[in-house]
Amino acid sequence: FILANKGYDVWLGNFRTTTYSNNHTHLSTSDTKFWNFSFHEFGIYDVAAEVDYVCQFRKQKIIYIGFSIGTTAATIYSSIYPDIAESNVEIFIQIAPMIIISGVSYYTYYVMKLWYYIAPYIPASSDEPHAYHNDSSTSVWDGLCYPYPFQMKMCHVPNMLSVGFSFDQKDPETLPISWSDSKEPASTKTITHMSQMAVSEEFRYFDYGAEENLKRYRSAEPPPYNLTNMRVPMYVIRSDNDRIATKKVNDAGCFIY
């Protein structure tokens, strides 16, 4: 609301499968094909469609502000569709960017590495998108994490082990909203893609295995996203205690050009 109160025309983007976007023209959430996506599809479809819609409506370029995986999708969009991005976007403001995952906390790295090794035994798309999404686990978490602020703060600890501790930034008034939104479903393919990037420390396409990669990419290994294609200026914002968008990656100049 800060930007809106200052007179900016603010549009809130949204990705598929959240509470606000869990419908499809012909697939239901119980269909495995519904969950066959990662943040690659966020970039080439979701962000592309949203940006185009706003630009068509406003008849001018926009300023894109992305957070976390929203920065991942925006970077994919800008690198794959450089001409379209240049004509639609004035600047990308990337907050807590998840583009190259390197130098993360041991907790995050080993969780990602564990998922990486068990991923071949998990369907890339699943009708049970994530364990915490089913009704029984949601009820258990709600009982543990509501209704008092100290409960909500404690329930954020597992998340902060991954992304960095910030107890003093947990506003009691917004905790119920942030906790509710943190339980949104995710496809297994999205998590697998993220784990692949964490292990390889490269920003690259989804790894389907050598045989399928040859069919899709004409190479045994998935190619990296070509960031040199990007033409829209990018402004990166990260915090010192961010354990995902680390100082190591930022200092390497992975985002600024």
C-alpha cells in the first residue's frame, strides 16, 4: 500500500496453484498434469501473461518488483524473451533473489541435497503437491501455530533456518496472514528444480536425466539460462542475514550487469 498511497498504479501478480489461482480451463487440482510445472513455467507463461496484460491495459512500460521465486521467474522471462521484456519492462527490482543458489546455510544445502537424491523416486508432477497441503497436516499446524503471536513466531523457526533469522521483523498484526500464505501448495517439480540448482550451483533448465535431456535440449546436461540475453536493467536488494540470496552470490556479480 506504500506505493499505492504515493500515487503509483500497483498491480499484484500471482502464480498458479495458490489460493487465488487454483483453477484451470480443463484440469482439476486432482489431475497430475495440473502439477506438471516448475518456476520455468512461471517465467515463460505466468509472468509473460501478467506483464503483457498490464502493459496492454496501461499502454506503457512497467516497473516489475519481484520477491524470492518471483525474481527467478522474472529472470527466466527476461532471458528467454529479451525483446518482449525490453518493450514491456522499464526495470526489474529483485528483492531476495533466488537465481543462483550458492553459499547457503548448511541446513538449506543438506535439505536440498537430500531432496535431489530422492527426487528420481518422486513423480515430477503429483496430485498431492506437498505434504503440508493436505487437510490433516494443516489442522495439526493450525493447532500448534495459532492463535497467539509467540506460537506463530515459533512456527516460523524452520523457515528461518533456511532463509535467515528475523524475529524482530515478525509483526504480530501480519503474522496470521504470512503464516496462512506460507502453507500454499507447491509442485514437487518446482522443489526438484530448486534442489538441482542448489547442488549444481548453476541457474539452468530442469534436469530430466540424460536420455530425456537429449530429446529436449540436444545435450545430456540441461543448458544454463542465458543471462547475457537480458536487456532490461536489474536492481537487486538483499539483506545481510539472507541465507538464500547470499553475499557470496551477490558479490560474484551474478545479477548486476
